[in-house]
Amino acid sequence: GFLAATVALAVLVNLPAALLTLPGWLIGFHHAPQLDMHPLTATAGYPTGIALALLGGYYVQTTTLTATMLALAAVFLVVLSGIKVIDDATDYDYDRSIGKRTVAVVLGPARARRVAYGLMLTGMVAVVVAALTLPGIPPSGGLAAVAFLGVALLARDAGPELATKLLIRGSYVFLAVLVAAVWLGPL
């Protein structure tokens, strides 16, 4: 199925469109158990897939990649990686027992949480900078960061399981506010 879809992209759009989908397939195919055992690839695997899907979808529709789209894909990669670090802490004891080297196992849960919130904060700062400097994102797009940071503050003192649930929902709120800002173009 993937091969047929890739060939269709190459024929109907162009070769770069087809090649842009290949890393997503490689990540999905190799995620468990190979990539899932290292802190970087265990954490960034799914977020990288989402960032690539964002770029691929945009490219297929426009046959170009803009600085704005690259910035937004990077924001989602960083923010979702932070959420994934929190999520991996839910399986800390099990992951440690099987030698799975998540960020929480390597750094310990407390330091991993600081890394996670550092990643999420970096993503929020980046979206505000993008909203102030890049075409296609109005300044009101920075409100998406405010919405997410509100949820992140609620999740800050929660255990890993509840924090994960809150942060995932917060990422949907973040996306919704960002899409509304771009779609409606206020400010």
C-alpha cells in the first residue's frame, strides 16, 4: 500500500513529494523495537512523523516548502517531543527493567520533566517569534502559545499519566487556536 501511494505521489505530483514520504515510512517500520530503544529516537519518532506529514501534505498541495511551514513543523516536532518525554515517564519502571533508554530512564524522572518542559517552552517561544516574523501567521497566532502554556501550567504538578492526558489535549487546543488565527487572520 505504501509503495503504491508513493508511486502515485511521484506520478501525480513529482519525485520530491514521493521522497518526502519515505522517512515517515522508515520511522514507522523501524520504530519498534529498533528506534524505540534510544532516548532521541524513542522520544522524537512520532513527533518527527507528524512534522513530516505536515510538510508532506503542504508540499503535495503546493509543490514547495516555505520558511513558515518549516518553522511550524519544527514547532510541532519540539512541542510533541516534550509531551512524549512526559508520556514515556508513565512507563519508567517497565522501560528501565527491559533496558529501554527513554529520556526518563537516562536522566531520571525529575530531570526528564525539566527537559520536557524546556522543549515545550522552546516550541511556544518559537511560535510567538514565527507569528511576529513570518508571513502566513498573524501576530494573533501567538495566542496559541498562551493557550498551551495555560494547560502546561495545569499539568506541571500532575503525575506523568494525568500530565500526558492534559498536555495532549493542550496540543489540540494549541493547534486549534493557531489554525483559527491563520484562518481568520485577525490582527
